[in-house]
Amino acid sequence: MITTIHGTGIDLTDAIREYAEEKINGLTKFFDNITKADIDVGMQSHHHNKGKIYYAEVTMDVPGKTIRVVKESETLYKAIDKVKDHLKVELDEMKEKMRRKDKVELRNNKGYQE
């Protein structure tokens, strides 16, 4: 999987880079057909809440589909975790759809009727 990371309005330290890569690359355990992931992390410059609001955005390419998730939180690490959790759910749903489709095709090929 090709992973690129961009930082907006923050210093993209090695620790942040490694954390984001580790979390997003870890998703390959759940779905091994991920071809590319672009990660954008940063701080919102204009937001209605008080205090600093960080965001993490991931655009992920899988065969036949692009998944984009953006999450915000009061810390950058929490925003990255939220994105990872949401992507895991999306990938699980995709995987389940693929399994159901494969089962239907197998049944049809064997001559079984649903």
C-alpha cells in the first residue's frame, strides 16, 4: 500500500507521521486490497468551537471504490483514531458485501436456488 501524509497548519513530526502510518497501515489486517491511502492531518483555522480543533482526513483507494473519511477532535491523535475506527467499519462492510456476492455466485454456479 502506498501511504502519503500531509500536514496543514501543524508541524508534522516524526511521531505524528509514524502514528498515522501505523494506524492506517494496520487496516490491511482487515482488508488486504487497499492500494493507496492519502492522509491529511492538521488544525482547523476557522472553527466555531473554542480551543484547538484538530482533524484527520484519509482518502483510501480500494478496487472499484474510493473511501474518504474526515474526523475532528480536541487532539490530533484522537482524530487519527476516529478515522481509523470509521475506516475499519467501512472496510468490514465492503468485505461482507463481497462475501455475500461470492456466496450467491457459488450457489448459482452449482445450480442451487436461493
